[in-house]
Amino acid sequence: MENFHPDRIQVIGRTEIDYLFSLPEEQQKPALARMLSLGVPAVMVATQERVEFPPVWKELFELAGVPVFFCQGKSREVIATLSEFLEEHLSEKTNLHGVLLEILELGVLVMGRSGIGKSESALDLVNRGHRLVADDLVEIRYYHRGALRGRAASPIKYHMEIRGVGIINIQDLFGVSAIREEKEIDLIIELVDWEPEGDYDRLGLDDKYKEILGAPIPYVRIPVSPGRNIATIIEVAARNQLLKNMGHYSARRLDQVLSRRSAPEAVKEDRKRDKT
């Protein structure tokens, strides 16, 4: 019992059942009573076939006020299914206004004010072969190890609003290969209005992050102005993030090359070569 966690639902499988049955009858009751006395919230029996408990076991459960559930299946499969179900329904969640896409297997959340062009850019990207997860309202859940998964709200799933056209169904127009049920968020792109005096990143040397539900996600801020192909820029930002995930930082490599060339020793070598 040294590694026993009494505050958790206890899943009893075939191994535990066989162990209890292998004990002499006078030892079965104390062994079971000891577990139940620690405040177990519930017990789930997971076996391939239904197990009939002896009357003394039933009495112990009733006296302790511990409910018993039976589930047909192997205990490891039941534990995995229950864990996934509870994580899905009990995880922290939030709703955000934006568009979630799968671009080159990367989950990209595009945010920005209403009317800035998120849906139009997303439509262009879907037309290029990328996939839509959610438009307008993105439901986001927090999972273990900081993973965030987004999906569309049920009533508007697969739909997109395009000003001047109206509501369209991406699945009907482009087929099932153009949509996806949910996707982990790997990159956040915020579209902002172009301002001549605005402070925009022109080098990309420093990584920026935006927190959602306490999880930091790589973040890029893209100014929008007439003539800029925002869909192409979003796709390039996703490709660049893929390279970063693999440890390739183009801006940093160029900065290192320029720094070496501007070092005093490198300048001297260049002057020598010029003279020769």
C-alpha cells in the first residue's frame, strides 16, 4: 500500500481479482477493508467477463459507502479510455475569435480584429491545399504538458463567413480533405492594421510568445496593408516555424555570418584579399 493513492478511482483488473481470491477467506475481508478505509471514492472492476463478488465483499462496499462499477474489457484499456475521456471533459478551456488552420501539419491560429481579412486569407490557404479546423469561434482546451488543441464550435463546424458571398461550407465546396476536426496549436499569427510608425519585427532574431491558458505559443505579428498577399505571408511564417522547430534559424545564421565578417580579424583578411 506504500504507493497507493486513495483519492483516485481504483481500477481493479483480473490480476487484482485473482490475488484477492487466492487469499484465504479470513484474509480477504481485512485486505479489502484496509483499502476501503482510506477513503476510496469509487471502484471500477474491469475484466473480460463479469465477476460475481462474494457477499462479504458486497457488505464491505456498502458499509464504506463506496460505489462499484463494472466495465467489460482489459484494465489497461479501460484506464486509457477513462483518462482520455476525463482529460477531454475536465480540462481547462476557453473560446477565442479567430481562424484555426492546419498548414503543412502545423496548427496555425490566425487572430485579428473583425474584418481585417482572416477568413479571406484562410480561404486562399484552403484553396492551396491546406485544411480548415475552425472559423470565427475557436474552442481551445488545455492538455497535459502545455498542449493546446483547438476545434470549431458544433453549430458552425466546417462553415466560413466571406463578406460579399455569405456563409459557405468548406467540406461541401472542397471535400473532406480540406477540413479537420481538431488540431494542436503550434503558432499564433496576429493580423494588425499597418501603421507607418508602427514597430514591426524586421529581422526575426528574437522569438516571441503569446500565452493562452498559461501555455506559451510561438507568436508572429503581421501588419496588413493594401497589396500585401497575407495568405502567402502566413504560409511562409508557418514554413519558417517548421524550420525553427528543427533548429534552423535563418535570421540568426545570417546575423552570425555578418558578425564574423565585421570582426576586426575578418576585416583585415578582406583588405588583404582586396590588395592581392
